Amino acid sequence: MTLASTLLIVAICFFLTVLLTPLFIQAIKRMKYGQSIREEGPQSHMKKSGTPTMGGVVFIVSISLTTLGVAFYLNMLTTQTIVLVLVFVGFGIIGFLDDFIKVALKRNLGLTSLQKLIGQIIIAIASFLLLQQGPFATTLSIPFTEWSVDFGVAYVAFMIFWLVGFSNAVNLTDGLDGLVSGTASIAFTTFGLLALYYNQQDIAIFAFAVTGALLGFLIFNANPAKVFMGDTGSLALGGALAMVSILVKQELLLLIIGVVFVIETLSVILQVISFKTTGKRIFRMSPIHHHFELSGWSEWKIVVVFWLTAFLAAFIVVMLEVI
């Protein structure tokens, strides 16, 4: 895949998303499907109440159509492509149901954690079974070494853990305008470059399609956001990011490339453990981006610092792995 074709994929998804998002925002406003803000969250977020949500629908559509169309045109429509779209759309549907119950049916809790978990596990197992129809390696590679561990059939347990874990990690991170759009676009770009380096062009098509769509969505999602991606977008992105790392066979590199998502998740885990064992909080509020907000940082400053952190981590990985 040439540089020109890579840029074309990014451009197609970028412009599709830019064209469709305003139409989606108008439709959501007419239906009055606005975001509800948790009262226990930062008070500065209350002004965001009513902002159109479920914007992930737009980039899920543009990414899926672009990926399948380009892959078919280039004769690169593989089982891996199908699995990526399956996970992306499947996790997006789970998120959409959660969002829809919250904003349309006015039930603040949405889907229960168990309902979401069951859906995620079913999709993960289905993906594993599909991949088993081809030459799929059940090994786990150790970054920057030649070492790997073969899990055999037990790899399905790792796949479930990885997809569920990172879909929820990205979901936790989606708390500030543009935060996930920026960090996820950096992560997918990085895996797109790695996929090209390993000559996995089918995966690169999907990764760069996501990059283009998120950059287009960021125009409307940056502070002050005109639309939120909702669980529809964040669960889809997290699941797809985990699956891309699996297909590139650099699963553990995601811990570095997705360091912002890892830190956000760890902040929640540490906060819960600390409060339940000692009755004290480590952070003013978790996830950690709220801690910085309550410490006086502006929302835009937090987002930019987290973007830079994500970019630095991705740069280090590319330097060590590719060059």
C-alpha cells in the first residue's frame, strides 16, 4: 500500500465524517437526545448537559463502509478485516444500546455491567472462532524481543480480557471534550504504521480509516464539543484498538501506545481500592482527568497534555520497533 493510497483512505473517512456529523447533530437535536451529566461529576460539566450524544454512530458508519469498500477494491478483504469490523460494529451496538436507554428511555444506568460484559464476551469468542478458520497465531509476543508464549486454545481467555479491558478503558477516558478522539487517533495511526511495517495491509486500511474519521470527528468534538461520541463510540474504539493489537501480534505494545487509557483505568482501580480499604481517596476524583480538573487545570490544558503523552509514547514505540 503506497503513501498516496494511505492518505486517500484517511481523506475519504475524514470528509465522510465531516459531511455526516452536522446532519447527525441536527437529527439528534430534533429528537432531543442530549447528554445527561452526572451530578457527582465536576460542576463545570453541568453546562454540557443536553449536548448531542451517540456521535460514534457517524464514524462507525464511515469507517466500516470505507474499510470494506477499499479492502474489496484492493482485493484485501480478509478474515481479519471482517473480524475487525465485527468487533468495531458489535461493541458499537452495545454502546449504542447503553446510550439509547439513557437518553431516549431516560434510564440513567443504561445497560447493566453484566449485560454489557455478556455482549462483549460473545463478540470476543465469535472473533476467536472466526480467526481460527485461518492461520491465526495464538502466541503472545514480548515487546522488543524475539520471545513469545503460545497460549493455544486458552488464548481466547486473553482475547476476552483484552477486548473487554480496553473497551472499558477507552470508555473511562471519554470524559473531556476531544480527549478520546485525539488519543485514539494517535494510537490507531501508530498501529497502522506497524501494520504496514509488518506487511499487514488489510489491518492498515482499517487503522488509517479510523485515524481519518476521528480527525474529522474532532472538529465537532473538540472543546467546546458540539457532539459527544458516547458509549457508542468509546466502546467501539476500545474494542477495535485491542483487536488491532492482537492481529498485528503486538498485543502488549498497546500498554505503551495506549498509556493514557491504562493510566485512566489504573486511577479508578487505585481510587476504589484505597477508599474501600482505608476510607481515603488518592485522587480528588477519578478517572484522573477529573483530578486535574479539580486541581485547577483547564479542560483544554488537560486534553493537550494527555495528547502529548500519547504522542510521546507512540513515538517511542515506533522508534524502538521500526527504526
